[in-house]
Amino acid sequence: MSKAKLKTSAMIASIADAGQATRSAPFGHALVELARTRPEIVGLTADLAKYTDLHIFRDAMPDRFYQMGMAEQLLMGAAAGLAHEGYIPFATTYATFASRRAFDFIHQAIVEEGLNVKIACALPGLTTGYGPSHQATEDLAMMRTIPDLVVIDPCDAIDIEQAVPAIADYKGPVYMRLLRGQVPVVLDTYDYRFEIGKAQLLAEGDDVLVISTGLMTMQALSVAKKLVADGIGIAVLHTPTLKPLDTGTILREAAHGGRLVVTAENHTVVGGLGQAVASALLEGGVTPTFRQIALPDAFLDAGALPTLHDRYGISVETMSASIKRWLA
């Protein structure tokens, strides 16, 4: 049976599989719910309220919403100013624009000052097919280089809903990747609780340990279920916080049972979760066989997301094939 023909809309399609449970705009709804009892919370965006789900906040609390226009540097500068006055600004844009266009403003105006700004950015990694201008494949590497900046990559709607109040309670700057629109619900069947700086083991397995972050945890859990039929046991360690990294849990799990250790991230192979974990393993004296599933160090193609996920090795099918090959 041939696959259904992909349309142009597949370039911006939901990352949810057909029939998968989703929640609409979890970031926007979680922020509104929190802001009802936290008058110091305000929302800002650079002409992207609808596309970062901040329109939910805008419509519920228009007097606490600021539209900064297509000016990401201004967005970050204004957020810094509001933080100086005691507010907790949630600033939203696309991850490409925050990391590549407004990096110095984040570095100097927000983080160097230690300000309580929360930066939430949509279209992380390969979640759009619109090519390198919109594919934020380097943002985690860039943000990890900034001292004292917490860096978070949530997995699903539940992770986002729990992360919003957690980062609001945290005193200091935070960069969080953001899945928006109809966001899959995956972690509801696990005894999961988001906590800044903590990784959590979601699945047990004797053959492979997948250390994953962001939507790749969703993929890893699907791979684990798929490869059970081949007699392959895969443990999945979800690592939503890349900085500070939960080195203790990573070292403990990587040292357990002589398993192949694989990192999985929706980000370039350079400077993200994989290299952070590799460094932690070497420094900790834990040396398992180690492999990375990540996007290549390249400018990626434009196209339909299912095609690109297959092409660059982050689909369930290509991940499964890679793990089976490494085990062989």
C-alpha cells in the first residue's frame, strides 16, 4: 500500500501521530492559569503571539500582554526592563530568532544581569520544514554557552504544563524550547514530574539506554515499544533540562549493566545533549559504548516533516534501524 501523498501543509504539520492524544496550546493555557494568581507575570512577543500560543494569554489578559513587533532585540530588552521593575516576563518568539538574532541581548541585557526573564521559543530543531531560516538546530548549543542560564527542552504537553510554573518559581533567567499548537500527550502514562535539573527514567531495558530530551523522548519511547518484538530491551532516560545537567543520574544509569548508551536530540550533533553527556561520562570515568542520534552538522533541507525526519535519522523507523545496526 502506497503512502498518502504529502501536501505543503506537512511542512508545518503537527508532530503528533495519527490518532495520538493531544492538548491544544498547553503553554498558553498553563501561563494563563498561573497568571491568575501571579499578578507579576506578563507576556511579550515579537509579532508571533498566535505561533507561540501566547495569544491565549493575550486574549485572557490583554492589559498584561505586550506586542513588540518584528524586533527580537527589542523584545529581549523590554523583557529585561520589566524584570528590573519586579515583573516576571515570559518572552516568546521562534527559537531561531531568539538564539541567532537576539543572542547578545539575551547574554548581556538579561543573563549577565541575572534577571528573572523566561524565554519560551517555538519551532525548535526540525519541527518546521521551512529550511535553515526557521529550523533552530543550533539553539541549545548556543544557549548552553551562556553562564547561569537554565536551558530546558520539554517532551510533550504535560512537560510544558508542569514546566511553566516551575520556571516561574525559579529565580533567574530560563530558555525553554516550546512545542505549540496540538501538542502530543505522552507522559500521562508514566509517573512523571518535571523538576528543573532532574532527569527521570521512564522505561527499563537491559540492552540499550537512550538518554533523550525534547520530542526525542517521545520518539525513544515509541522505539522502545517497537523493538520489544525483536527482543531488544530499551531504557529511556528523559532529560528535559540540559543545563544544569543531571550528571549524577546519567552516570548511574550509564554505568548500569553494560548497555549501549545512545543520546537522542532534535538538535545538531554539535554542542547539544550528546556532547554534554559524552563529556560527563568521560569526566565521571564511565565509558560505555556510546552513539548519538541527532541532526547533522549541516544546513537542512526544506520539505515535508515526515520526509525530513526520515532523511535526518530522527523518525521512529530510522532510530530503530540505527539502534539495531549498532547492537549488531
